[in-house]
Amino acid sequence: MTEKKITGIHHITAIASDPQRNIDFYTGVLGLRLVKKTVNFDAPDVYHFYYGNEIGEPGTILTFFPFGDIQKGRRGKGMLNTITFSVPLSSLEFWQKRLKNYNIISQPAQQRFDNEIVICFADPDGLNLELVFNDKDLRTGFTYGSIPPENSIKGFYSAEIWEEGYELTAGLLMEQLEHKLIAEKGNRFRFAANDTPGNYIDILCLPDSLRGIGGNGTVHHIAFSTPDKTTQKDVRAKILDRRLNPTPVIDRQYFESVYFREPGGVLFEIATAIPGFMVDEKKDHLGENLKLPPQYETHRKEIEKILVPVRLNVA
Ligand code: ZN
């Protein structure tokens, strides 16, 4: 069997407003681990937070640029609009109660595909989130302590993209990105490079929706995971063959990246699974200190002066 060059979802990056509120929600309410606190490498006066499982493995990494008081975005076609987390089937009651305790409005539980119960809610910036209660996810979730380990989030389950039509994006996913169509129902088409929770891409055909507009509460891009630089180079060549326009390889410190826009308008990234988040912090101390890439380390003082201090409020 040949090695897969795309193994599934690597990370999803979204835009938030207030940095502290973002940390409090994702670590405090949802219990994800803050695995890295750094800056936006293209705008170092803005934080870049990475949340994930214990070590921030591909398929668990949700990242945010908390830009502060910028324009609110609008969900719509040509955008990834819903991020779905995977939790055990037995934790439905726990999560319904927990969201209620935090005054988070969630929709009644509904069945999606077989053995998938879904509840929908939103983060403080209005970003659509879901929990999928299922029994097929073998990953171990992380907990800071306030969520019992048997109820904790295991990582992503799926990501939902809205499109005018699904064919062009599906073609790219299947021909260049090693995905297969694994399920469909109504206007929902599910693809995966790897048929396990954490890697499902659901394309929803919504021709009548307005186009999405970037801003607070929307997703900026989704990254697919490739093992290393060699496989990344091969994938990049395939993207070029499809006459899309990939960027050169960009060093993101914790992975290397290539970006391009898929035919429906969503920004895609191909990110290497290595070196990962332990390249500059030990496992037990991930996310504790502000980490800067070498190009900004000499400007640490100025950067720290601009960034509003944040803290982790987990008991
Ligand atoms: Zn990215």
C-alpha cells in the first residue's frame, strides 16, 4: 500500500474578538487544552491561540486569531461554517446540562447519519459549533479536571463547508487530496481521507444562501494534514496540476504550510504533521508562555507591550 499523502484534517483556524473570552470558552467551557500561545506570524500584534488534545495532534487542533473589535462575519456559501467536536454517546446528558449551566443555548439533539446524535450551539462570537455523540471514536480526550475524562472532547468529528454545488470541491478532494465520498443524505455529502472521527468533511449544497463574509465568528481556513515536507511537495504539485494557485511553502514553526483557495472559495491549507507543538515547550508546559518564532523573538518586549495579557482560568 502506498503511503497516504493526505491523512485527514490537521487544524481549523477561526477569527474571534476578545482573546480572554476566547480562552475562557474553549478551555473553561469546552475543556480543550491551550497547547500554544503565540502571535499571528503575519500580524504579530495579534495573538494566535491553539487548542487541542493533550499534545495538539492533527484532527484536534482549533486555532484562533482574536482580532479584537473588528467587523462581525456572516456565514454563507464559500465558507466553512460549522466545526463539530467528537464526544462519547454516553455524555449527551452531561453536555446538555453543562451548556445550560453556562447559559449557552443549544438546539435539541437530532440524529444525523447512523449512530450520530448532534447538538448545535455557538461560541461567544457566534461561530457555529456542534457536538457529535458517537461511539466510534477511539481517541482519548484531554481534561483539565472539571470535565470527567469519560465525557471530554476527543477532537474534531467533522467540518461543514457550504457550497453553491458540491462537484468542484468534491473533485479536488477526491482527485488531489485523497478523499473518498463515504456518505450522503439530502444536500449533505461527506468526504474523508481517513474514515475516522476527526477527518470528515461535510459539503452542504446551499445554492440559495448568501456568500459568507469573513470577520469575527467565522472560519478563516482549514488545513489538511500531510506527513512531511516530501509528501507536501507532491501534494503541492497536484494542486498546481489542477490549475489552482498554491503559495510557496511557509514555515509556521509547528508545521509547514501551503495555502490555496478551493473552487468554491474556501481557503485550504496543506500542513505537515511534524514537528508539532513540543518543538519549543515540554508536554507538561504546553501553552503556558508566550512563544515567538525566531523572527519575532528580538522584538519580544514591544510585542508583549501591545498584547493584552491573558490567563488560563481552569480550576
Ligand atoms: Zn492554518
